Amino acid sequence: QVQLVESGGGLVQPGGSLRLACTASGFRFRIYAMSWYRQAPGKERELVATITSVSSSTNYADSVKGRFVISRDNAKSTVSLQMNSLKPEDTAVYYCNTKIRGEGYWGQGTQVTVSS
């Protein structure tokens, strides 16, 4: 079955960096686009970044452009999110996501807290 497992969250001071990782299994990872979403308390889940399968083209939410970088390693079935210059408003649970034949799959999420 499809499994997505996130790791790398934690507490970081404003201006700091974190790297999230998502390990995938149960499907042909290399042929599917992968995304990171986040959900802050009291807010709807929002798309943060997407990386395509073949060309590894990327797209970012305006709020993270220039600060976050999404990447993938097809040999290891992992997708990562490098987060730099973190702000308190980046505090959220971050989720890994893929869509297979129209059905969305999610990991359990990893908490990122940006606070001094």
C-alpha cells in the first residue's frame, strides 16, 4: 500500500533552517509528482511546493518563494523540502502528498515550529 513518512520537523528560531524529508513506498515513485502542504492552527491546509516526475520542474507558493527548495531522489524514493530564512508564520504541520489515479495520499505530518 502507498505509504508516505515525513521526518525532520522541530523547533527553530526565526531566520533558521530545517530540512524535511518524505520517504515513499508502495508505488512507482519516479513517475508521480510530489508535493508538500502545510496546515497552521485554525487555518486550511495549503500547498507549499510541488515537483514533477519527469523533468523535476518545481512550483512554490508565493509565501515561500526564494526561501524553500523542493527536491527529489528517485533512487531513494524521497522528496525533501529545504526551508531557509524561516519565519514564525511558517509554523505548521507539514505534510507530504502525492496523487495516484485521482486519489490523494498523505503522510502523518511533521510539526515545524518557528519561535524565539
